[in-house]
Amino acid sequence: MTDKEKSGSKKLWGGRFAEGTAASVETFTASIHYDSRLYKYDIAGSRAHAVMLAGQGILSPDELQAIDTGLAEIGREIEAGTFQFKSELEDIHMNIEKALIDRIGPAGAKLHSGRSRNDQIALDFKMYLRDECIRIIELLDHINRAFVALAREYLGRTMPGYTHLQRAQPVQIAHHMLAYYEMFARDRFRMVDCRKRMNLSPLGSAALAGTGLPIDREQVAEILDFDGVTANSMDSAGDRDFAIEFTAGCTMIQLHLSRLSEELVLWSSQEFSFVDISDKFCTGSSIMPQKKNPDIPELIRGKSGRVVGSLTALLVLVKGLPLTYNRDLQEDKEPVFDAVDTVSSSLAIMAELLANLSFKTERMKEATATGFITATDLADYLVLKDIPFREAHGIVGRAVAFCLVKGCELEDLSLEELSRFSEVIGEDVFKVLSVEGSVNSRIATGGTSLLRVKEAVGEAEKKLGIV
Ligand code: ARG
């Protein structure tokens, strides 16, 4: 047997080749070990394409029937794990098409009429990602239910709010939880939006210029639940914006998870001692018997590097590519798959951890009582007594300096001591210096008062369908 017969003859595109492909090239160019993940979409796309080809008279009803039965059978075998993927057939498209031809003969060989692997991969990838958008949206709703449950549970309890990781102003624990709710709600919106934009079928763009065969792109799009078809075949063959947008959305989610993780690591330290992460979500040390380590948030924080890396890989991949399809684009799938897996598993486990999290409210309250945390409230008090804010800022700064020397908090000062800094300070100042007074004075929209936070919890519950 000649080389061509051994290898070249096996290729669906082998016609113009005199020699078979080098084994090293087959290994290097193969993507089947990861793009087999797309099999369901490849089969669904082919079935829809075949229905359309039959409608256009390119396939006979019998041929359509044979293709449909053959593809369904291949799908079942892949699902059952009995299908033999072959790396010499490169990718998911050719593995399935070759298996179909081997099973049903000439009808199978007609399936690729009017399409190319270039529009086929764009189709499969979009169908895969639009499903992943929905799965991620569900996971985002799931984690947001955990934040809202914590907000409801700890409503009215206070903690220090931080800027520069220095105690800044007292806030409600619930307000802090709802900050994360907002962040993940934006992520949800991004996923919805990105799904909507990607939901146009590229099939029928063929290699790059469209096809001369009488195809009906709209029919295929409708069968596959797309909102319509893409407008330009050249754009469609080389477009990966949808994958980049999706991965950018994943990156934002993982960054949000990472910031939360950082807080959980800090809060579970003995130095903060604000939360107790359930034993089920911690691990011990192999050498230090006393240790209980917050490995889950640490790993999630660490995994953000992978997701940022995936996005970077895609950005660099596309930069500088001429239109339209280039084989470089095969490198788009692994980073996206890794981002999907990382973000999904991180979201799921973080939601579980949050459902098992308890706040040490006494300790948090104690931390709120120190650090001159109501200093801004004193400045605002002076403003309401007609002192310009900049002057008020200076007055309070001097009072804080005095406290630092004396070793006490602002609210420990007597009225006589306080009024030395400004004669407008009266008895009513003590209400302002209390943590409760400070928190509940913040009634403007978005503020941390009980009034506003209660409303915000109710709104979030409504949006998530909890009440
Ligand atoms: N496996 C290829 C990819 O992922 C499919 C498209 C191949 N097209 C081609 N002309 N070689 O990009």
C-alpha cells in the first residue's frame, strides 16, 4: 500500500494530495481531543442543514432519512462512550461526517453540500456558548440567592465598611452582601446581552463567500432556534467576537468571585475573625494541627489567573488575523472551555460555601465601635449647623488627633471636650456619634440605613422570585 493509500486516502479532503500526512502533523493539527465537546451541536446543525438541503431538492427524502437516522445513531454512541474518535480525522466535524459516510454511504457524502467547516465550527461554537450562557445565568441566580439569604438573615447587624482596608464608616452586613448581589446581577445582564448578540446563525456563509447552491439559511436558523442569520459571509467565517465577549463576561464573574474570596480569607483570619466558614468547606494542615484553612476562596482567587489568561489568549489570537478564517482560530476553543469550567465550578462551590457561612456579629459590632468610624457623621453634623464642609473636616480631624493622644473614641469625649473644637456642638451630637445613628442616617437611595437596605433586600428577593 502506498503512503497515499494509507493516509491520504483516509482524508475527506485528500483528493489533491499525492502523499499522506505526516504522523507528526496529524497529531499537531488535531483538535478532536477537546472539540468532541461540541458533538451535540455539530449533530443538531447537520440535521438542520440536511432538512434544508432536502427542502431545496439537493437531498432526496430517502437520503435525508438515512442521514438523520445515521446522525442520531452516532449521537447515541458518543453519549454512551462507545464511539471511536480518530485524531487522523482532525476534528469533530470530520469524525462525525466520516462515520456517517462509512455507515450510510453516498447519502452521507452529500451532507457537506453548501457548507464548509468554517461556517460549521462558527455554528457549533455559537450553539454551545449560547447554552453555556444560560447555564451560567442559572449559576449566577443561585449565588445571588445565597447573598440575599444572608442579607435577610443579618438585616440590622452592623460591621465596619472599609476603604484602603482601613475602617471607614459603619455599614450593615446586609448592605455589604447586597453589594455582591449587584455585581453578580451585572454579570447576569452581561451574559443575557452577549447571548442575544451571538444568536444569529452563520451557517450558509460556507468557506467565506457564501455558496452558489440554492440554500435557505433562514430555515436552518429557525430550526436551530436562532433569532436570524448573520449578514455578511466573510464576517461570519472569521468572527470570534462572540467568544471574546463571552470570555470577557466570564472574566468579570471570576474577578468578582476573587474579590469576595479575598474578603473571606481576610474575614476568616484570627486578625479579623468576622466569619466562620463551615468545616465542610475548609481543610487542615498536614503539619500544624491547629489550622483550619480557607482553601476554597483561596483556590477561586487563584483560578482568576486562568480566566484572565483565557481572555488574553483569545484577544491575542484574533489580533492581526486577516479576514476571513485562519487555522489559528482552532486555538479559540480550549481557553473558552477552560473559562467555562473554571467559572461554573467556582460559582457553584462559592454558592454552597455562602449557604454555610455565619457572621460573628458580636465581634463585628465590636470592630465597628472603634477606629473613629463615625468621624464623617460628626463632620456632616457640623455641616448641618452651617459650617462649611472643609472647615468641619479640619475640626473633626483635630478631635480625632485629641482622641488618639487620650486613647479613646470620639463618643467617649464629654460635651465639654467636644465643644472645645467647635462651639456649635451640642447635646444632640451623641446621637450622631453612635453607630446606629450613623447607619440609619444614610437614607438616600443606595445608602446603608435599615430603611433602604430592607427595601433593597425585598427588591432583590422579588427579582429572584423568592417572594
Ligand atoms: N477544527 C477547525 C477549527 O476549530 C474547524 C475549521 C477547519 N477549517 C479549515 N478550513 N481547516 O477551527
